[in-house]
Amino acid sequence: MARRSAGTPFLLQLSLLLLLHLGGEWGPSWTLGCASVAVGSPIVPLGSTITASCTIQRELCHGLEQGKVRISWTLDNKFVAGSQRQGPGGTEVSNLTLPRFNRTQARLWCCVEWNGTKQRVGVAEIRAGYPPAKPLNLSCVLNLGDYGLTCQWEQGTDSHLPTSVALKSHCSGCHRSRAPAVTGCTPQGGHSHCTVPRRLLQLYRQMEIWVSATNALGTAESEHLCIDPMDVAKLDPPILQSIQSIPFQTDCIALAWDVVRGMEHMDLQCELRYRATEDPDWALVTGIIGRAGTAQHCGFLFGTQYHFQMRCRRSSASAYWSEWSPGRNYTTHEKAPTGKLDAWWGARPAGAGGRLEVQLRWKAPRQREANGRVLGYRITLSPRRRGRDPPTICNTTHTQCNFSAPAGTRRVYLSAYNAAGESAPTEVVLLERKGQPLAGLRAVPGGERSLWVHWEAPPAPVAAYVLEWQRVTAEPGHCSACWQMERDGLATTALIQGGIEPFQRYNISLYPLYEGTVGVPVHTTAYSQQKAPSHAPKLHLRRLSKSEAELSWEPLPVEMQNGFITSYTIFWANSNTDVASATVNPSLSSFVIRGLKPSTLYKVHIMASTAAGGTNGTSLTLVTTVLDDTEIQFLFLTLGLVFVLFILLLICFQKNERMKEQLWPSVPDPANSSLGKWVPAAVPQEPLHVLAAREPGPAAISTVTVLERAPGKQPGKEPPALPAAPPALLRPYVRQEGPGEPVQYARVGAAGYRGQRQLPEPRPRFYENLRGRGDGDGMGDWGVPEELPATFPLLQGLLIGGAEELYECRAD
């Protein structure tokens, strides 16, 4: 049972879908099995009201016989509310009103609720739009190739509804005949043009033609066009057969032309246009009337190549022009050049030869005066006379010539020549440049490649002006063609267009030409366009201290400036991002940064600016010093003075012996003394003055040295006896130390010192005790008397000045 109840909804849905499929095509009212949907009108004006109804017949909808039927609506996928009621015969009816339908196309679905889901049981398709717009600008052209009439028009706004368009006509005149209209053609693929075939046309008779547009909401027609198809015929272009100059030495040409086959009998109106090769504009010749034949026209330049084209139409005013014929080129015959040449000169003495160096420049003649291709120019010192030609001093194909003329030459003659002849000579007077200069001169940009020059007219009358301009470069150059002459002596402005480039500086000079002299030139500089410099100068560190830094830079090459330098800006910043800047006049090339902190790292860069922008340079890193230069110099000076004083003190100490003895006493080396080795043969007989004991005397003891015992000698042991000999006393050793008192030196040894020769000691008496020899008569333990004899002054000195040391020495 469960499986059966689960399959029932699926079967019901399948049956409903089958009913929908078998319902047939949709229309104003569709009967879909047990449901039918009806609308008031399936196509309505956009924005109008829509009414619809859905009727459900219970007995025809299986599964809906029992229970309440709920009907709902959806417009495409959007739910819309409608009303529901019971209809006759047990039907359920739902009505729906849409007050403002703003969709161009939609589907309205009728749905019933069954088993909790909405099932679509009926549908109606609704479309909305506008009546067709009126077609505009109808025009037709008859093609003489197949004689088909092609018409085109503008469709107008879209109606959003299927619209049928047809080109219709009446063949019975232009009086709105009641005869049925003939559909000439129908555009395909939505285009707004079509072609009426020849069989539906009547040539040389008036026809009424219009466009009709129709849809479900109405019909619109264009303006009716009343034409003779032959009046709107577009002819094939004519054919240019030949062009000739007639007669010779005139500016006229004769042109022969023809038409295509089938147009020989027509009266035509034609136009001719031409232009020179370098001329962008066309010259138009009108009023060529008649049939195929010839035409003449004058006013052409000599020796000039022209491009010719021609077109024709029927003589009726409403006819269409044919396309322009294929072009044909023709060069008119040449004639000798005419007119005068604009010339400018410079002259200076040639030096030792007494001749004149002349640089002559001129402008090539305009095409109207050249009368052909100029082959060259000739310069002579005298005019050409009948029957003979003067000698030529320069013959060139260029527009300048440098030549040498005799001293005193004031006039030269310049002429141009072509294949047809030579022009009349132009007299060039070599005037001196010492006239009155102009009061002022300035130049402003006239465009990216031009300059306007303005000046003040001088009080004296001027015949003409000469403008010179030269591009400023690092390496000097000269442009021979960079000049122009203004023939109007009253002019105060001129436009320079030749050889002007943006972002380049130009020197401009203006010369007034007076009667009989040339004025002193005035000068100015200008740019036609400026931008930021290409590079910024490179900074160099010239001087650095603890609070200042002097920077320098090289001026930018003029090619890199791209404009007038208005200022230099110096930026500097330390590691704490404290940024400062200063603006420098462009005429300067150095700057001193002040107020820096000692022993601090800074980054510095420069920006070069013009009126159009600025460019930054590379960064320069510097570290300020701890001391200024003056402080460093003072410190080194102080240290130098101290060092000099120290050296002087050392020298003084070396020269002063007393000071030297006080600071560095001289101690003799006992090992090298001869006192220990010297034994006098006899005691000196001269008396010695012995000072009283314990009294200071002139003898001063500098040092006392205790000498080492002789090797192998043990204390308490007597040396071996030697043969008796009389005792000998040591003779004092006196060293004189300059003008002062003598210094006495002595060595005291208890048992001799190393290397000393031992003197023989008298053998003791048999009754004398060795140890007791010093017990009486004031003798010591070793036989040394308590009171030293006066014959030993050195020991007296030791006793006087150092008795304690002597006793210690004896004790040892």
C-alpha cells in the first residue's frame, strides 16, 4: 500500500504533463485538457492593462474530483495574484488583471495546487510594443546598368513587434490614385533598402513611391516620392581621354572626354577638378554642359604636374552625380622663371689681397614664379646686356654661394634658369650694416613647430625686414636656409615656420632694411614648446665643515634643458627625515648649505626646473665633520707648540749639566774602575787635611758599593800566609769634575773583591791572638783601627758621611 501511494503523485504529474503537451498551439484561449486560459488580447500597446481568465473543469482533471481546487498565476516565473470563483457546471474560474504591462513579451501561466505543489495547467503568450514608426528620408537611384530602382530610407524607432515593410508605388501619376498600390520590393534581413526591378518601372513617366510599415498595432507610411526614374538615374563616370596645352606659352589646356556606351544621346552636366601634386586642395571647374567632347580651361601654372578628375549627371536638377572618373596626370609646359629673388648677404674684407669675401643666400622662387623645375642659379658682377653675357662668378644648384669679389664691389646680380630660359637678374646691393636698430624684439610660440616674432617699428621708414634664426647647440653650426624676408615695411610681426623643432632653443635676429643701409640687428631667444629638462646637473662637493657644505654643479647642455631654466632647487635631508630646500637663481652654479648638524649624514639632490616642469638629479651623500677647519687648525697648532716646547726643554736639559745631574745623576760603573787594581808603591808624603770626625767636609760620597767576596774564600778562615812585607796604604783616587770641588770615590771591602790582588799581611806574633788583634789600642775585630788614620782620607770620608754603612760593611 505504501508503494502504491508513493507512486500516485508521479503518475498524476506525468498525466498533467501529457495534457499540456496535447493542448495544441497557444493563442488567445488555450484548452489544455481540463483547463483553458483566455486573455483579452495577446498583443497590446506597451504599458496597457491585461485581463486574463483560467477555467478548470473538475470532471476532466483526474485526481481533482474531490477537494477544493486552488488556482494561482505566474507571469514568467513571478507570482501574481488573481481572484477565484465557482463557475457554471461545477467549474472553477480565476480572473486576473495586470494594470500596467511593461514587458515586450511574457508568458502567463495558470497553475493548480495538488498534493502541496503547483502544477502548470494552462498558458497564454502576451506581446506588447508600439505602432510602427514613420520611415524617413526616402531616396531612390536608377542604375543604368540593369535599370533597377534602388531605394533606401531610415526605419525609425523599434516597435518591439513583428513589422512588415514594403516599398509600394503607383504607376498612374502623382495624384494619390485610388488604384491599388503595387508592392515593388520587400527588404530582407531587417535592412532598410531594396531594389524595384525594371519590369515594375515606367521610365520617362512620373511614379509615386513610398514605404509602408505594418504591425499588429497599426500601419505607418513615409512621405510619398513623385519622380521619373530617369531623373534619378546615376550615370557611370566619364572617361578622360587626353589633355594638351593650347597654344604654346599660354596657361590654358584642352581636355577630351567621353561617356560609356548607352549615354551618348543624353544631355549632360559635368564638373572637372584638379590639383597640383603638393597641393592638398582641389580646384573645381563647373558649367561643362553638353554631350561627350572637349573642354578648355586656363589659369594653370607652367611646368607643374596636375591631377585631373571628372564627373557628370543628367541635365535635370534632381539627377545624381556620377562617381569621379579615374584620375589622369598632366604636366604643363615650362616657361622661363619670372619675378625677383629674395636675397641676403654677408661681406667682409679678404685680407692681404684687397678683395671682398661675400656670402650670398637666396630663397628658391615659388612655383608660380619658377614656371617649371629650376636647374640652377647664376651670379655675375654686372647685368646681362643684349648680345653678350657678363662673366659668371658663381653657378650653382644650391641656394647659397661664397665667392670673392674685387674690393669696392657694391652690387652683384642673381638669376635663375630652367629648361625654357633664364629669369631677369635680381640686383643685390651689398649695403653696410650701420643703420638704426629696432627698439625691441620678442618671440612667442606660434605652435609646436612655429614662432611668432614681434618687434617695434623704428621711426625711420623701412623697406623690408630680414629674420634670421639659428638653433643653439653645444657645437656651433650654421643653417643657411634659416632666414626669411618680410617685404612689408609696415609689418611688426612675422611667423617663422621653417626648421623649428620643439624643445630646442633658437637665437633670433632681426635686421631692418632702410633705403641705402641695413640696420644693426637685435637679438632674442625662444622655444616653440618647453618641457622638463632631460637631466638634472650632477652635484659636486666643494667644501665641507661641521655646519656648512658648499656644492657646485656644471650647467646643463642646452640640448638637455628643453626650455629656459627658471630655477635650481637644492633639497637636503638627514637620517631623521628632516627635509629642507632652497631655490637658487639659474645663473649660479654653486650653493652653500648652512645650519647643518655636526657629524651627521645628509642626502642632497638638485632639481632643475623650466616653465613646463622639473627633473630631479641623483642623490649625493655627505657626512659633516666634528670640527671646523679653523678649529682643526687651532688644535694642530696647539699640539705643535706643545711638541716644540717639549723638544726645547729636552735640549735645555741636555746642555745644562747641573740640571742633568739633578735629574739624571751620573753613576760610575764600579766594574770598570781602576781603583781596585791600583796599588801605590809608597804612601804619598804630602800632608792631608783630615776633617774632624762627624763634620761635613768638601768630600762628598756619591755612592757606596759593597763588593762580592773573592770566590772560594769562606768567612772566618784566614787567607794563607804570605811573606812578610811592610804594610802599604792605599792612595786616594781623586777625579776632578769641573770647576767644583773634587769628588772622592772609595770602595770598602771586608775581605777584598773579585779580581783584586791580595796584599801580603804580616805574620802575627806568636803571642798575638788573631781574633784579639782588634781588642786593644782602638783596633777592631779585623785589625782595622777604630779611628782611621789620616793617611786614608777616602775611608775618613766614608766614616764622616756614612759611618753606619761602613759598620754594616764591617759586620759582614
